[in-house]
Amino acid sequence: MSSERPLKELPCLSDNLEGSLCWPQRTKLKRKPSCSGMLDTENTPNELIQQWSPPHKKSLTSAKGKENEENVFVLARRPRKKRESTAGLCWDSLPDELLLGILSHLSLKDLLRTSRVCKRWHRLAFDESLWHSVDLVGKALLDAELGQVLSAGVLRLRCPHTCIGQPSFKSTEKLHVQHMDLSGCTVETSVLEDILSRCRHLQNLSLEGLLLSDSIIHYLSQNPELVRLNLCGCSGFSSEPLAEMLKLCTRLEEINVSWCDFKGLHVQAIANNIPSSVTQLNISGYRQNLSMEEVKSIVERCPDLTNLDLSDSVLVTTDTFPVLQQLYSLKHLALSRCYQIHPASLVDFEKFPNLQTLEVFGLIQDSYLPILSKGLPHIQINTLPFSTIARPSSSMRKDHTLWGMHCWLVYKH
């Protein structure tokens, strides 16, 4: 009688043997929790991250026969011991300080991508030390991500000519931003009020061409460190908060209030309350509202003016020359389209020994310009058609500068 037993009676080999085969009962695998679901997304610009993230790969499924539908074939193996790497260092072993130094050299696009690697990299990618300066020029629409970027601790923000929606701040904490350019943005006044109400450390601000309110001017007065303010072409606020703001912002050095929707009271508020710290002033475009009295008041209150623009003021005449001559530090003067000034009287500027540039567009013909330049050899005439006072960057510059400071995190290169 044969001692061999039927195959069906053979016991299943032990699961502990490497390379053994068995048919265990079907067990449900527990899915590991996703890392991204546990990340703190309070100050995370999710819209920008998703825009630059690679598309998710779809899992491939293959149709199998029904013969093994009940029993799943599993190849069981012992877990191999992890070999200690001696060839080099692992990313996880690097300290936070070294990783922050590496991340500081990434572009905005790459930095947002690395924030999705793991929880630790997400935390480091949004460290305040990496978000000191951001340039969002090229982003047509800024919505919730603007509030998240500002809340990340941005000190310098450049996003002119952008459509701003609702920033959606998650907390009531004050912002750290010091230099901000919102020139020409499409933004609701209420949204602008919400942003500026959180600012207490502004040093340079440009709101050129925006519709403002008395509340916005009041919020500006709560920034005593304000140095440069560009309100060119702004409207929507009265003279009282303007005067109060000028009284409280005693560190102002450059202010551009040209071509605003001003009346006589606004011009008087500036002339009677402008701080003595101002060295560059653009108050052009007020035709019948800027009189000789306002010019005298400005000169008396700001004796250290180096750059003054009085263009497009019909009431400015040659009688203002002796008054302007009291400004011993005056280097740049603009009197373009002040039609009450006779071209022949421009030779009197030879009495201004420190004057370097003179803008008189519309007062003299091109044929007379060489004769005037010969009479004033120490002065450059009609070289700057556009004022640069308090503006974040010159119209001729194409780089990512903000009042001479560079922005490292750039939306588009």
C-alpha cells in the first residue's frame, strides 16, 4: 500500500517561510490617512499650488478571471531589514535651518510644489523667512490666495493692475507688510478697507488710480512709519481725514497727490498740514486750485524740498520764482504747462545754483530749446516727461523692483 497521501490533504506551508505559497482568507486592507488632509491650510494659497501641481496619475486596473475571485493568490515574504545608508545623507536627516536655506533659492512656482511633499516640507515652505517679498504681476485674478499670501508674513508685495476679489482673511491679526504696490488694481473699496485696516507697519504704499474712502485715509494715518505715499489720480475722500493723516505721518519724505479729484479745500489741507520731513512733492494738475498762497505755505513748511512738481497749475506765474528760490536744496523742478509763465523768463533759473533738471513741457517750442539750454548750461531741460515721485518703479524699468528693492518670489519669469 502506498504511503503517499492525496494532494488535498497536504497542509499549507508555514507563513513564516520565505517564498512560501498560501491561499489566506480575503482581508480588507486599511487605507492609510492622506498626509495632505492633515495639513494646516489656513495660510496656504491653494489656488496657486493646484495651478502648478502636476496632474494626478490614474490607477490602472486590469480585468482578471473569475476563477480566483473567491481566493486571492498572495506571495508571502519576510520583510527585509532596512539597510543603513552609508553613501550619503537623507533629506529627513537635514535640520530645518539647512532645508530653509535650500528652499530660499527656489522660485515661487517650485516652492509651492514642494509644499505638497509632506507635512514637514509644507510647514517649512510657508515659513515667514521665505515669504519676505512676493511679485504677483501676471496673475490676472487674486482672490483668497491674496489674503493667504499676506497672512504668510509678506513684507514686500507687488501686484499692480490686478483684479482683486475677496482676500478672505482667516484671523484678525495685523499684517507685517511694509511695502505694497496696488497701483491700478480693480478692487472694491470695502475690500481695500479690509486690507489696509490690518496694516500698521507700512513704509511705502502706492494706491495710484484707486477709488478710496475716508476710512482708508484714516487707516493710513495709523502707519506712523510711512515714508512714501503715492495717491496719484485717487478719489473718494474728503479734506478732513487727509489733513489728519498728514499731521500723524510725520516721517513722510515723498508724496504724490497729483491729478486727484481734489477741490480747493483738499489743496489747502495739503499746503497747511504737509510735514516738514517731505523732500519730494508732486502736487500737479490743480489748475485753478493751486494759488500763490499754497505755494508759499508749502515752501515755508518744507524748506528741504529737493524735487517739486507744480505742473498744470494756471495760477503759478513768474511771481513764484523768488519764493522757489528760498529752497536752497531744490534740484528738480517741474513747471510744465503752467501757461502764465513767459518762456523768456525761464532764463531767471540761472539764479538757482543747485537746480539740475527743469521740466517745462508745453511752454517752449523745440526750436527755442537749444537757445534756453545754452543760457542755462548747468541745467538739463525737458528730460523727464513723467514724474517718479513716490512711484514704486520707473515706467522705463521692466524688472521686479519695488522702490529699488527686489522681489524674490516671482509669479512669472
